[in-house]
Amino acid sequence: MMLIEISSHGSVLKRDHEVFVVISKDKTRNEIPAEKVDCIMITSNSVITTQAIRLCLEKQIQLVICNFGGKPVARLWSSTPGKATQIRRTQYLNDDTALSFDFCKKLLLQKTKRQMQLLKELAHNRTKSTTSFDISNTIMSLQSIIEKIKKTQYSDVPWKPSFLGYEGSVASQYFGCVSSFLPTKWQFTKRSQYPAIDAFNSVLNYTYGLGYASVEKMIILSGLDPNAGFYHSDSYAKPTLSFDLIEPLRPYMDKLAVSLFTKKQAKDSWFTYNDDSSVSLDVDARRHIINNYRQDYVKKIEQESWDFCSYMIKNLLENRT
């Protein structure tokens, strides 16, 4: 699947037979065959010809208008049922099928492997070795859990509680090691979500929030329903597919959060310690995290989200129930 993003102000999107033509303000011309395009995203002040719109409708290509931050605000729909309708119908029908199991298994394996890889990277860069034995044991434990996940079959009912159990076991060991890599004053005792009860978790929660926004944007652009997940399908009235797809991407955001503390970018002034024992981030902290996220991670996270959405769509349409 190809995603075209028009982000330069003053650009023009037009049609030349079965080809999209994008002309930038400096007159640079790019031609893309319509058959290769699945979505066009406009994030700038641009001109779109009616013929280009018609080509989108003819080829069932999504045309999405976004704000300057990249958040979708409007989508052009065909007046007749098309690919997006078919995609969502099969998505709903596969809530608890073998295909759903395959998606969940793939996501959980990717997440656990990346968690293990991040611990290896942090251990390699560590200057102290006082906890190297515990870290080695944790890596061995995660490898063992990876092997258990690989061996799990759809016929192993109930498989979802097993996956959740493996994930919980990994998390308790993983975050204990993550804490040990931080400077002593920033180490934490447990993972806390909302509210965060320490500085590191307040940064991590905010970073995850940025990741959710990126993942959900790509789900919407792909045509899938962000509210119809597979792994987190039991969470009512929540963007459960966003919850699913962010799982293997969390280690990227973990790495970002860790680097802010190990590279001494985090400051005491970033954090407000509230009367209810929660910790809040100030404006400077949020700005700094956003800048780091946009510079080093947003493209990677959006591309991987898009790739997995493409993988899901391909399999949903080929294995319709």
C-alpha cells in the first residue's frame, strides 16, 4: 500500500488520465500511478482539482484532510459501498477467530522481542555492572516466554488469558530492569499509569500518549476501525485496535523515555509533585518530549503502524469468514 502525504503549502494535486500529479510551490512535479495509491493525506494548504477527487472515487482511494499536526479531520467517502466497507465488515467478523489469534500472537511476539532487545542494548551501554546478573536472568526469562508464545496454538483455549499472563510476567521483570538503568534519583518501584506516581512514569505516560495519536492516525488512514480491536477487544467504548497496534511499538517509546534521563536531559523543574502523590509534567517537559519524539520516532512508528494495517487488511480480505 502507498500513502501519499502532501505537506508543502501551496501544492497542487491534479489528474492526468490514470495518474496523480503533485506540483509543489517551487514547480517540482511528481507523478504517481493511481493503481499504486491507497490513501492521500493532505496536511497543508493545497489545491485539489475535482478531477483528482474523481480519480480517488473511481479507484476507491481514501482522500483524508488533516490539520497541521497530522490529525485526520475529514475524509472523502464514495456514495457507493467500496473497499473500506468490505474491510470493516471482515474486521468485525474476525473478532475471535483463528485470524484474530494470528494477529495477537504476531503483536505480542514483536513486543516481547523488542523489549528483550532494548534490555540488551541498555546493558551493552551500561557503565556499571552491579546488576548485570539480574539483567542476564531477565533476558533469559523473556526468551523463555517468547518460546512459550511461539508454541501457543489457536486450539489452546483460552489463548487470550495466556497471552495476557505472559505479557504481565514480562512487564514486571522488564520494568524492574529498566529502572535499574536510570540514574539513582530517577529510579522507580513499579509501573504506574494514570496517575503517574514518579517522574519516569509521568514521562513514559506522556510519550505513550504521543504514540497512541500516531498509531490511531494510521489506522484511520488505512480504513480500519480503530474501535474494533482483537487483543483488547473486551474494552468497551475504547479505541481497542489502537491499543493492539501500539503494543509492539512501546519499546521505541520506552527507549525515548530512558534516554531523556540517562542523557541528563530531564530536569527537576519538569515535574510537579501533587498532593495526591501524582506527578505532572510542565510545559517545557512536554515540549522537549514532543521535539524528541518528532525528530527520532514519529516516522518509524507511523510507518510500522501503516505496514501492520496493510498486513491486517491483506489477510482479512484473503481470509473472509
